[in-house]
Amino acid sequence: MSVLRPQDQLPDLNTATILLVGTEDALLQQLADSMLKEDCASMLKVHLAQSLPLPSNVNRPRIDLIVFVVNLHSKYSLRNVEESLRHVDATFFLGKVGFLATGAGRDSHCSVHRNTVLKLAQTYRSPLLFCDLEVEGLRATMAQRLVRMLQICAGHVPGVSALNLLSLMRCPENPFQEDL
């Protein structure tokens, strides 16, 4: 079994790499495209995967942030994320993993309850964001947020680390805020 570790590769100068993991290929690609349109001082690299582990026969870049995307309309999406989490080294959970729940706009069609995803994020002590990726404006806003998180996780924001970001995204009443 191949476990994904954050220090498998040395960092590239001024490069930030995110891995989006989820079953919704089209939505992930649209999100990736929106992220790449963002104005950013770093060179952004966005990789997509339906699940983990990643193939071991490819030359894999250093990954600065992993975002697991759960479609609230698909129990398969949730199971896929839960299974993929087993292939991530524990040190990634020190601020370099996040969860993104999509499809919350149509509550009546959800087969995965929001609290289920919230508990998953709490279990892994990772931030949880909500966004309906099918809505272009919301997707663009989420892309901005993810690019900012990625810059921090890659160490490109002076004075702020991934652990700082993790603590900033929490509040006493609710362990994880829905937005940055």
C-alpha cells in the first residue's frame, strides 16, 4: 500500500501544488481551471485524482495541500473519500488537508448529511468548506480561497504556516468554520 507523505519530494522554488481528490471529474476540472485563472505570485500546479493511492509508477511532485471533495448527493463520493484517507500519512493532517463539500444548495436531494462530513473533518482535525461547485460565481470564490490556502501551505505567505491557518479556521463554538 502506497502512503502519500508530504516530504516525499523537496519543494520547488515558488511552486505550489494542490491535489483535488473526488469522484466528480467535471466539477474538479472546472474548479482546477478556476484556480489556474487566479492571479498568484506562485506557479500553481493542480492535480486531480478520483481516489488514493496514486499510481506509484509516475513521477509525482511534492504536494502542498490535499482537498478531498465530497458530493453531498452521492454516498459513493463519501465512501471514496473515506477510503482514500487511509492512504494519507498522518503528518499531512498538520494543516495540509482540507475537505470541500459540494451540492449543499439543494438540501432535499442530499444523500449525505452535512453533519456526516462535519464529523469527518473534525475526526481528521481538518478544515471543512462548503460550496456548490456547479454555480460559476461560487466556484470562482472557492478557487480564490483554495489558492490562498495553497499559498500558505506551500510556505509562500511570510509569517503564516499551515498550522497557523488551521488554528485560524477554528472558532470556540464551532470547531471548523465553513469559510476562510
